[in-house]
Amino acid sequence: MRYSDLISTRLNEFQNLTNQQPIDKRVLDELIKISLEFIKPKDYFLQVKKYIESLGWEWKGKGGYGFVAQPPNQQYVIKFWKKDRGYEAAIKIFANNQKEPHFPKVYMYHILDQGPGFGFAVLENLMPLDSSLDEYINFLISDNITPNDSIKDIKEKFLKFINIRQQIDSNIVVNMEKINPYFNQLISLHNALLKLISFNSGFLIDINVTCNFMTRHDGTIVIIDPYYDEENPA
């Protein structure tokens, strides 16, 4: 199937699945053209930002090798990336495991086979995770959690963990009022992390800061960018 026909088919599938107006194929074509023309990430993002803003889209932010934008009046966002093999691996895992509550909803994605590793994904719109949960994330990736832990066990372990951390670094501050609502997710979030480790094929896990997570409106924490590519670090 030709690229043009494939994209058109996937856009139609997206519209049928979500009952939302998908991204215009002409926009995708222009973004791919920019991707192929501007090889250096700095030049690429500069040109893409200009184009996205000319369409009236909201620029949601960018990382080392990707950016996220939201079309007007839509409930989804589009992530575009370039030379990010770790995210390409992650998006395939997310798309094939949509029943996992701690993975983002992927409405469609496409990785361009030609050129310098360009891809895009249409995703659910999520909210940033509060940076006050930094120590919650540090506890998540520690070796303290076991599948048989109760919420009471988790809280006791967390307090011991923080006590040790604060003995090492007196500047660590923990806001328990903000962290308390998330204790009941630690086991399931930890299990999602173990899934990513088991699926990992040559990439390091990179979820040691809150920017690798976001939340839904119902408070569910979602892992959004779990892999680190040593050959092309973002």
C-alpha cells in the first residue's frame, strides 16, 4: 500500500474510533516534507514550530527529539518525533497494550520508513504530573515495592524510604497531602513498569523524574516516555 493511501486509511480509522475530526492529511504531508528537508533537530523544530503556530495549533511543549501540539477545539494531541528509537519502541508497546491503565491511549501512529526517523502519534490529552511527586517517583523505581504489599505497607515503606533520603539530603521536602491520593496506584504503576522492562529490547528505562509521567483528569498516573536511547539520547 502506498504511503498516501496508508495514511488516509489510518486517519479514517481514527475518525471512526473516536468520532473526532482527525489531523488533516495535508498537514502531515507538510510536516513530513519539513522532516526530510531539515535534518538537524534544532532547525527541524524551529521550522515545525513556525508551521504549527501558523495553523493556530497550541504548542504544548518539546523534548530533545520530539514535540507535542494540539489542534484547536480537539481533545487529542499529536506527538511528532525525529531520531528517537526509544520512543518508537515505546509507542508500539503502548498501542499493543491499550488495556494497561498506566499507558497512554494511542488512537493512531505512523513511523515513516524513509528518511531520518520521522514519526507521529495521535494520543489522549494528558496533564503534567505535579513536581511535588518527585519522591513518589523515586520510591516507585526503588526496590521497596512487592506485589503483596497493602496500601498500609506501602505508606510505611514510603515513610522509611523518605526518612533515609532526608538523612542523606536535608533539602528533600515531601508534601504528604499531595502524595496521599496516589498511594493506591503504586502497585499497579509498579506492575506497568515491570511490563516495560520485560518488553524492553535494547533501551534503558528512563523514568526517574516526573516529566516522564502525566495524569488523566481522573488522577491516573500515565507513563509517557520510558526509554532512553544510549546511541541517540534525548
